[in-house]
Amino acid sequence: MKSDFVLQQDVMNELKWEPSVNAAHIGVEAKDGVVTLSGHVDSLAEKWNAERAAKNVAGVKVLAVELDVKVPGSFKQSDTDIAEAIRHAFKWSSYIFPDSVKAKVEDGYVTLTGEVQWQYLKWAAENAVRFLKGVSGVNNLITITSKLTEKEIKADIEAALKRRAHDEAQKIIVSVKGSDVTLSGNIHTWSERNLATNAVWSVPGVHKVIDKMNISY
């Protein structure tokens, strides 16, 4: 297991290696596998890329993000301009969003509401907004309308995990209560965690994923 110092240095070096991140504005703390990013970034996209870079480092078990988005003056947009950009982003997206999906912009912060049948559409709406110029944050309140029984959801998830995670799927425990899914068990990397949670979100009827998986190196 890496020492706190080595883990901190590895994360800092990974941030410096990521061209879309200005590592000079980001502080890194590490303790017992828990890594905290603090400071400020110029855009929501940079914040997202910093999170992704930190998760790529072996030894990071839990990531706490305390990064503030401070949009530079030259990149600031009025809420009206951002709203218009969102309208165009939805229109030209390769995904077809239902009319129920709405966006509200306040001081650069975007709130998404409405209903879709699949989780991938909820993610697609957020991704279409996250990288727009002037956006400082996104609150995705879009809900999923598809409904399956607990037994059907559990069976679909376990089948998806076997297809995608191979042997690692046997170590992941799936429990379903209503439309909420809890994943537990031991995994080895963040990529395994992402693979498992993405498999769950691919199943219609899932409204919430509770991640209780432990990363063991």
C-alpha cells in the first residue's frame, strides 16, 4: 500500500500530466487512501477532468472534491446566453430529448428537470450542458420513469455484470429495494467500479445506485 506522501505526489503528478487541468491551482491531500482536491478551476469541465485524473491513480479509495469553479471574466456568459447555448446543444445532440426535459440557469448554475425513460438520457442531458462556456455547475434533477419489478431489475443487473465484468461480477453483491440498487463487495480499481455502476444504470427502472463497494489493492 502506498504511503500518504507517495499517493499525494502521484495524484499531483497525474494532475500535471492532464493537459486540460491547471494543476497549479489545485491542492492535494492524502490520508489512508482518501484524497481531497481543493482550490479552484476555471470551468466545470476542468473540475470534471481533475476528478477523472485523480481516480486514475492507483491507491485512491475515496475522492473528496472541494474545488470551486471560478469562471474568468473573458469566459463569463449571461444566463440568457447560456440558456440559448443549452437549447442549441439539445437540438443538435445525437440523442433525442423529450419535451419534458427543461433547463433553468441562474448565475451560471444550471438545473435540469423533467422525465426520461433511460438513465443514459439523463447523463446525456448533463453532458450536453457541462462543457458549455460560462457554466459553473449542474444540478441534474431529471427523473427516470421506467418501472420494473425488483426481481426483474436484479436479474437484469446480474446478467449485465456477468457480460461486462466477467469473473469480477462474482464478487459484487446486488440488492434491490424498490427502484434503488445497492452494490457491495470487493473490487480492485476505479475502472471496475465504473464498469459495475454503469452496468446498473443501463437497466431501465433504476432510480438510484448506492455504492458500498470497497477498493482493495
